[in-house]
Amino acid sequence: MDFDKAEFDKEAPTTDLVVDSLPEGMSEITLRVGPGGGRSQRFVGRQLSQAHRVTAEGSETIHVYQSRKGKLVVHRHIIDWNDFATATKHAAQEKRDEFLVAKNNSDSSDYSPIVNWAKGFKNWREMLGLNEDGYGDFTLEIVDSLGELRDRVPAKVYRIVADVVENPSTQVLDI
């Protein structure tokens, strides 16, 4: 059996999203999921609400989106302070070890290994090994209705989402 490469490629499954003629305000959204956000999931939709809360146990950021098909998507980024402290302690030790290697590779006339080591830091998050929101657990939950959403998000977030979903985004007033 001979396979024509062009025919084979046409039938191959694809992960591309069709984003032609999107409804107003909709775009392709890519969200990180899993421990540390190492995976991602994509869909077409629009963001409706965002909230951040900090407690004694950690912090949580919640985003609510509406998909092209009208489903509600709840994306959470949860950081546990105990895990955060352990991770930053390990990252600081790694940076210290890297500095000692750079220091040992330099002499009194050439400080370039230390200078090159220091240039690697762009901000405090990177220095602690956190990178761009790359720490904590990321979850994504899909619900079909506002009723299902009510118990999954804080009351303020629910009120904002309900208002956006139930009312037109723009009203023309004849006044």
C-alpha cells in the first residue's frame, strides 16, 4: 500500500484552534496547568473576572473565562507558603553555589566570571527560582452554567461574572 504524503498529512490530527471570525472580545487563550504549570491548555474565549487572595496558608489567583461555546472556565494558581519557603531556600542555595564557582574561577585581575554570574539575574523572582508565575499548582475547571460556578469561586468573583454574562457588554441609551 502506497501512502501519498500530502494525503497522509491532511488526515493527521491537529491541535490548532480555528480562530477565524471570532465573536467580539474573544481570542485564543493559553493557560498553564498542573504542578508548577508545566503543561498548558488552549481554548477560544474571553476573560470575565480575576481575583487574588492571600491567606495564612498561601495565595490564590482565580481567573474566570467564558469559552466560545458559552462554558465557564475557572483557572486557579495556588501557592502554599510552606512549599514556597522550601523552594526558595533550595533556589537560594543553588545561586550561592553558582556564585562560589564563579568566584573560584576568577582571580584578582579578572572578575568576568562573577560579572557574568550577576548578569543572569533580571529580578528577585528569578533569583529565587520562581521565574514568571512558575511556582505553585495550576488547575483548570470547566462548568456549564452560572449555577455550577457559584460554589467554586468567591462571592465577589461570582457577582462580576454573573453581571457580565447576564447583561450586554454595551448598552445604547436613548436619552
